[in-house]
Amino acid sequence: MNTPSVIFSVGVRIPGEGMGNHGYNTAVGFDRHHMLRRAYVMQYHGTEITPNKVKDFYIIERIAFRLARYSHLNPYLIRDNLFDWWIAQQLEFADVFYGWNHIALWSIKQAKRRGMATILERANSHPLTYVRLLADEYKKQGVQHDPYHPLLFKKHLKELEITDYIAVTSEFTKQGLLEHGVDEKRILLTPLGVDLQHFVPSESPRKDRIFRVVYVGQLCLRKGIQYLLEAWKRLRLPQSELILVGDLVGDLQPILHAYLRQTDTITVRPHTSDPAEVYCEASVFILPTLEDGFGLVVLEAMACGIPVIITEHAGVKDCVRHGIDGFVVSPYSSEHLAETLFYCYQNRTTLQEMGRNARQQAEQFSWRRYQDGIATHIRRITS
């Protein structure tokens, strides 16, 4: 049997963070399995993909941001749609087109016209699930806009409707699709991986007894930071510090600033492209999210030997064993977060053991395993 060929499209810089990291490892996997015909990306700065198989289109991002300046439209909406349209115009033939949600509608249509099987990577829950989980929270916090841009919402729904298959990284995302009528046979589930050589436990023991809780990611309502802040305010733990690392989104800004005025135990740091050292500062890592298709930062922290606290709405809960290497709590609950944090504060020896378990568990989720899983799906649907 011939090896199937794949056109891969992701409209961001690879390698990068978040989507860029995920996308890069997907493309590397296709290339390693000799499936990659072409990878269309916004920018490429990697070394692991055969160079002549990558085409980047950074000029599109520059055009989009210039257009946004004069039109006052969302620059990312312009960029992603322009990238999708541009790829559709020059799409080469392969057995499979594999594109990312919200930047693949016209590309999928063109691929189907050419007789290619199509796969859409769905990074978050079903759009209707996404809105259900966040709309009430936005109203509660006085946010005037909807969780989705209306045009983006329609595009997401249409992409899910017309693609042959939907690639997801967690049971959380899969269940949301099933709830809205997606045939299970169309869903390809493969948990993400982590760089086990880069994210490793610190060789130097911590020199102080400060109880540090670390969060890494966007500082926004969707990530549940408002509930973490309220839990932290309730606890008022001596010799403790909450470290928030990431870009501050406008919807959280007034809430965060109000809490910062009340305590000096919260530290806000800017986004970092390499959070490995930050993880190793933590007594426990936390992701209090209200909606997350996966949450790769959790696996990274676990690989660094740090126990974790996550919510039921984090897809990465598939990788976390409650009470063994971390804790899975209810979303929207500052009470549950406070209870779990207080337990961690009082049981430092247990935390150390859980950290060792976390590293062992993370070792089950290498990027190579993820790549092999994706390749297996491709072979099955093309056989």
C-alpha cells in the first residue's frame, strides 16, 4: 500500500506557542511518516521539516494588519480569512487536506472539489458548547460582546458541517461534538504531547519555604482567573505567592487590577516564550479554566515534576490522575479552588510525591506518540 500524502495548513508561525507548537509537531509528524506533501504556514523558523515542503505567507499577515488599520476591522479576522482564501487558490492535490478551525473553510471546499479527504483540527469545544460555557460568565462580568465574533461563529459551524473528519485532542472536545450531533465515526481523538527533553524537573532544590501557585497562559475570563483570584483572596495564606504569567486580555483587566490593589502576594509577569523555569518555581501549577480544548501548559508543568490543579472543563484532564499527580475540580467555583489550594498548602510532602508522579505520567505523552497517533488515523481513513 502506498503512503498517503497530506497537505497541512495552519495560519500561524511554526514553531511557536500554543497553536504554533501544536501545529509544528503535527507537521513534523507527517514529515517523519513520509506523508507531508506541503505545509502551508504563516511563518516557518524550524529545522525538523524538509525545507522544500514548507511554504510560508508572512506577507498576508502584514497586509491584514495594514487593512485593519484603515478599515477598523479585527486584524486577526482579516488575516485568518485572507490566509484561508489564499491557500484555497493554490491548493495542490494530495490524498488528505488537514486544516485548522477558523482558517480552513475555503480550503476544505477546494480540497473536496479536488476529491481529497478533509480533516479539520478542532482546538476548542463545539462552537455552541463554547458559547454555552462562556456567555453567562460574560454577562455576569459585564462584558458587552459575545464569546464569538458572529462571522467567526458561522464559519466554525460551516467548517464542522462540511469536513469529512474532525481531529480533537481530548474527550472534553469530543463529547461537545457528540452532544451537537456529530457522528462519532467522524471524530479522530489523539491527546497532545510534550517535549520531555526540554521540560524536566529542576536539579536544584528550592531554597525557600514560600508556597507558590503558578498559572501560565492568557489572563482572561475564559481561563477562569477571576475564580482563582477570589479563592486566593479568601485564603490569605502566610508565606505564599500567586504568580500569573501571560498576556492580559481586556475583559479581565479591571478585575485583576482590583485584586492587585488589595494584596501584595500576587505577581503578574509578562508572557514568556519559554515557561520551563517558571514551572520549576511552583509548589503547584493551576489552570482554573472554564473552557479549554486541551491545556498543554498542564502537561509541560507535569513534565517539570509539578503537581497540577485543573477543572473538569480542561481537556487535559484525560492525562491527570486525580489525587495522584494532580486535582480535578469543578469550574466556576472559587470555593473548590480555595479548598484544594489550602490542602496543597498544608500537605507539602504529599505535593512532592505528587510531583514525582506527575513527571512519570507526563512521560506517557511524548510528541512522538502524538505524531504516531495522527499518522495511524490518516492511514485508516485512506485505506
